[in-house]
Amino acid sequence: MLLYAALIFATGAERFVELGVSARNAAWAFKQGGVEFGRRHFPFMVVLHTSMLVACLAEVFLLQRTFTPWLGFPMLVIALACQALRWWCIGTLGKRWNTRVIVIPGLPLVSRGPYRFLKHPNYVAVVAEGIALPLVYNAWITATVFTVINLVLLLRFRIPVEEKALAFGVSQEPSSQPPPAQAPPPQN
């Protein structure tokens, strides 16, 4: 159980690194005239993803889940592969990557890296990790509940907001005037 707890804490630490990269990239995007979409659903995503990590530990410790090698090792490989995919997305988007939905008007869509194959590769990583990480140690309740709630949030809110933002960003001409420090978000 201690190795699993270490894995969950390492995943949490990785999320803090992501938030630091995201904050730096958001500041850069706003300086370039970036416009934010979907501000209202973002706090729910943060709570959901934080709760998933806490629930992984709570379910394993409180319900005394055990490690099953035939399930745990493949799920660990998938969880680690999700991290690799996530960082491939971050590296491919560079300064344009963010945990929030911020687009810079006039920039073309990225079509290299994992975006050659999928429109939203980071969400593949998020969904697969939400299943795999809890199942490393048989936390099947967490895997199920997180996956259902996450899919609703992704399909009902996040992906439609991102699609709207990307369509807006691509359709706009880059501004010839200096961008505002932070553009007000469109209502959605």
C-alpha cells in the first residue's frame, strides 16, 4: 500500500508542476491577446481531479483493497503511458498548452505530435488514467465514479467549450493593436 500511496502522491506532485506550467502559459497567452472560455466549469474539473487522487487512497486504505498483479501491473503501465501522452501534448503545444481554455486569436490549430492522430489527445490520457490509476490497487469504485463524472464533464462542458474556443480563435484575425492584459471571456 505504501508504494501505491507514493504513486498517488507523485501524481499529485506532477499536477502541481502542470499548474505551474499552466499559470506561466496563461500569463503569456493573455499578453498575446488570449481569450478565455469556459471559466465557470474549470473549478469543477479541479475539484473532480483532486478528489480522484484522494478517493484512490481513501478507497484502498478504508476498504482494505489489495494489489492484484494481473490487474495492477498492466494498469500501472497504462497510468505511466498516460503521463507520457500528457507531456507529449504539453511539449507539442508549448506555450499554447494550458489547463484552462485560452486561445490566441488568429493562431492556426496545432496539427503535429499527438494532434496528428487525435483532436483531443490529452483527454484520452485523462480518461485512461482515471480508469487505470485507481485500478492499480483495485480501487474500482473510484475508477467507476470518476470515469462517469469525468465523461459527463468532458462531453457536456469541456470539449464543446474547447471546440467553440478553437473555432473562435482560428476564425479571428490577429489584432494589429496591442492586446489587453486580460481579455474578458465570452459568456458561455
